[in-house]
Amino acid sequence: NGCSRPYLGDVGFVGTTLGKYDVMLGGDFDGTRLNRVFAPNVPITEIPSLLRPLFEAYRAERNTSEGFGNWANRVGFDALRDASVSERTA
């Protein structure tokens, strides 16, 4: 619980209870921006399907040399949630 890594990286995971995690996005390793909770209390088995559409959108939409955390902040969490939900329910 004392590790700062989940709060600084592009993507972070913080355990909430057995087998569930808060999925955190948008930080940077320079320490100028911390991650925010994107999806709370996600079962570990659902994390890949939650993130896959986001990584695909990032690959297609990012600017040159733009990291995932910077892209996530530029696009905004509402758009990211829409992309993740629509892909998982399609």
C-alpha cells in the first residue's frame, strides 16, 4: 500500500478487495500529474476487456510521441468510458 507507482504511471492498479482493483489512468512518470480512478472495483478477469478498446483507440488516435497518460487526459475520461463501454457491449 505504500507504493506510489500506481499513481504515477500511464495505467495503474490498486487492489480494493480480493480479486478486484481500481483501474487508474492518466498519470505521468515525471510526477507532474497523478492517475485518477477510471473504473473502480473491477474484477481482475474484466480488466483486459476494459482496457483493450482504450489501447486500440490510443494506437489509432495518438499524436506522435504522445504517451498513453497524456493521450487519456487529452481525450478525457468521458470519451474513454464511452469507448470502453461501447466496445464491451458490442
